[in-house]
Amino acid sequence: MNVVFLSPHFPPQFFHFCARLRELGVTVLGVGDAPPESLHPDLRAALADYYCAPNLESYPEAHRALAYLSWKHGKLDRVESLNEHWLGLEAQLREDFNIAGPRVEEVRKKRSKTGMASLFHAAGVPCIEGELFESAGQARAFARKHGFPLVLKPDTGVGAARTFKVSTKAELDAALEGPLDGFIVQPFIEGGITSFDGLTGPDGRIVYATSHVYSGGVMEVVNGGLDLFYWSRREIPPELERLGRKGVEAFELRSRFFHFELFEKADGSYVALEINLRPPGGYTTDMMNFGSDVDVYRLWAAALTGDGLAGFTFERRHHVAYVARRWNRAYQLRPEQLVERLGAALILHGPMPPAFAGAMGDEMYLVRYPEMAAVREAIGLIQAPG
């Protein structure tokens, strides 16, 4: 089996996906924009071949890379990246090289906010009402109908890039002076952000699932430069799991990770925000591993190859929290003091790649505890202002 993995070096821990595929006997072929000598040693060991495409954003260059690997290694069975940025590229390459997996129109629909909303409606999953921006008059009519605040965001976008809140008519008028082609307008929903995350097998059945609770929405964190933290649940509220499973089923995902974000309202109800066809960002795959003592990198490899999923079970044994700091803020404790105070509960600590810093902070700490009270105490300790 030949699997092409796009940008296997980023995010940094994603080399584990390639390593697990190699362990299952897959021929793993990498295409990325990093020089070969810069790759992690374990990634180099996992790759049977690597094509350096300095401008992977250029479709002709990516196409040339796959043509070369196909000529050299034979039929390509899969092309993957598990990275939101490359989902469209994956789909186009699958189409042009007749490779199994989601094609262009399917990915376009399932990545766009309007396409997601149509699938949520069909599945009976409550979701945010929204309209694709067509004119200033239409946006103002939407505001009159729904009131302020509103959210303006790209119909297809990554994270909270170019997403902003407008709270008054004056703010809306100012926003309408800028380019809004491809944007949608939605009501602002009051509520916390939670997720339903996991992985499906080849038959679409969910083989692993968990849930995370976020300190704030990505839009607020990015635009306000806030300190982020989020943690995994040990028990998923029944209504959240019910809606999560309905949403995943509606998207007909096969051998894919999913990251389903919802608003959790004060009355205990949920409103779907979006589903991403990838793992949750940052080091959340490691949080999954540490929370349930599993290896989701191997689980994904097994799902892709159909190897060894029969009889797999898991238990969410720990809460795992991601706690961020920003370098432009002063904190009560220095990193070395935190390492000593957190002790064995600290499972990972270090700087974040600059590409993630806006949403996820400059420096990260992963901690795990069986009790939620200890998680809250650790968050307070890490982010206590100086």
C-alpha cells in the first residue's frame, strides 16, 4: 500500500502518523516544503521517499510531486495530510490521480459553513443560522432580523482567521466598507465552546471519541490575545454525545478524524458551530493519548489500512489540560518553578510553533489528573499573573 503524506513535518508531532503507517507495512511517501535534512530522524526513517516541493501552495508543483512518486513507486492508494490547510489540495490530487478518499466537491461542501449547516439541518442537529454575504443591504436586513451582535467570517476558513464580531450598526457599517466576498453573517451565540472529537473506521463507525471544554472561543482568543486553556472530559454529557454522533454520521466520514465544535448554552442545550475533517489542533492528539492511554496515531493508521481495529476498546482515565502562556505577559511563577511544582502531572512543556501562537499561545503546558479540581488548580498556577 502506497500512502502519500503531505507536509509530514508539520505540525511537529505528526511524524508519528507516518511512523505508525510504516510499522503496519505501508510504503509512506512524503511531500513537503521542508528540506530533507531538516526532517525529524524518526520521520526520515518512516518515509520510503520524500519529495521536496519548496512551494507546496503551487498546484502544478504538488501535481508534479505526485506524478514523480507514482512513476517511481506505482499506484498511489491514499493521499493524506490531516491538516486543515491542505484538505483542498488533498482532494484535488485525489481527483486528478484517481485516488480513494474525499474528492473536491465533497470536501468543498463539508468545509464550508453553509455546506455544514445544510448537513446539520438534514440530520436534525441544531446549528447557527447564517447567510452567505451578497450585499450590504442583505447584511443590514440580517441584522434587523437577528439583532446585534453578529459574527462575520469566511464561509471556508481555518480557525478564526478573518473572523470578527460586530456589536453595533456603526461597526457593521465599518465592516461593510471592506471586502466581504465569500463571507457569511451569523448571530453571535452566547455560550461556552465544547467539542466532540474522535476517529472513524473504514465503515464510518466511531472507534474513538472524547470531548474538550474551552476557556473561550478561538475568535475571542485570537482577536483579544487571551490566555487559552482547555481540558478533556472523562465523561461526555449524553446530549452532547448524541448530537455529536448524529453530526459525524451525517458527514459520512470514513477512516478520518473529526473535530466537532458546539456552543454549550447555560440551559444545557447545544448548538453546532462546525465540524472539521481533521484532528483537533495543536497537541490535542497527544492529549487524547494521555487521557485514555491509547495511541491515536496507530489507531488512524489501522483505520486507514483496515488493520487490527476489531475488539479495540478504551477508557477515559484522566482529564488532560492544555494551558498556554504568552511571552508578552508576566506570570507569577517562572517555567522552572512550574516544572518543580507540577511534578509528575506535567507531561509536556515547550514553545508553540509560530503558526499556532495566535490561537494557542507562545508556550504550552500539558498536565493530567484524574480529578477535575486538580486540573483547575494547575491552570490557575500556570496562568497566575505576575
